[in-house]
Amino acid sequence: MDYGKFRFDKIKKEKESRKKQQSAETKQIQLSIVIGDNDFNTKLNHANRFLKNGDKVRVIVRFRSRQIQHKDLGYAIIERFAAGCAENGACDKPPVEEGRNLSALIVPLKPEQKKAKAEPKQENN
């Protein structure tokens, strides 16, 4: 076999394998513990749209000045946000403190998981 042809075939296979890979971007949404309801719902809608497109969402709650003393409010906001995204995504890891930020990662559900969640709802009707 010709070495040039071998290299060509190898590069061609690598390109095809890269095309088949799905790369999920990580989108970031920043919240505050004093966020209003309408602002919260807007950010929640953005996150659901990102999850439907197959992207991961990193939720960050920023603490400013003395707000850092009320970390329980930050955890509550992240739990509320994860509950709002439950149809399209699931919390991959629990919230983590990173300096003055509290962050969690929400990953999109696979189609099989969405069907499993939808079936019990249909049986109750």
C-alpha cells in the first residue's frame, strides 16, 4: 500500500469522526439573590431554550458585599431555577461555592429521559 494513500485515508476518517461528534456548548446565566420574579422567569425561559438546543447551562448566583452572609438564599434560588428547568434538564452536580459565586451545572435530558417523564403524566389523565 502507498503511504500517501494511507495518510489520506487516515485524515479522511478523522474528519468524518469529528463531524459525527456533538459538541455541547456551556451557556452561562447569572442571577442575584435580589432578582425580581419577571427577571427570573426571563432567565428561566432562556435556559429552557438553551437546554432544548442541547447546550449545557451553568447557573451562577453572584453575591455582592454583605449578601455573602445569606448563602441559604442563593441555594434556594438555584433550587428554584433547577425546578423550573426540570422538563428539559437535570442538575448535574450540586451547587458549588466559588469565591463570591455559587454555581450549578444543568445538563439537557436525553430523549429517552424526556419520554419517561412524559409517560406517567399521560397515565394519570
